[in-house]
Amino acid sequence: MILNNILDIIIILLILISIVAMAATVIGFVRLPDELTKIHAAGVTGSFAVELILITGLSIFIDTYTFLNSSFF
């Protein structure tokens, strides 16, 4: 049960980091002067946030699948 609590904390931290990265994307897109720098800021931080969200979803799926798998045995 402790592993589930640690995994929940890691999931929450990954979601919070992705929210901060998406906020940085929006701030960079609004504040940067040139179109090329805006595209670069949106591409780098936006893709980082999407990767974190995908990793979070994968960890939630693995946690749920192992829970369902262990209940049948």
C-alpha cells in the first residue's frame, strides 16, 4: 500500500510540473517578441508538458492494471 501512496505522489508531481510547463508555454508565447522565438518556446515547453502527461497516464494505467490483475488471483 505504501507503493500506491508513493506512486500517487509521483503522479501528482508530474501533473503539477506539466501544468507549470504549459503555463511557461503560454507566457513565452505571449511575451516573446519574434514569431520564430514564439514558435520555439511553444514547441520546446509544450512538447515537454505533453510528454509528462503521457508518462503520467501510462503510470496511472499500469497502477490500475496491476490492481485489477492482482484481484483475480
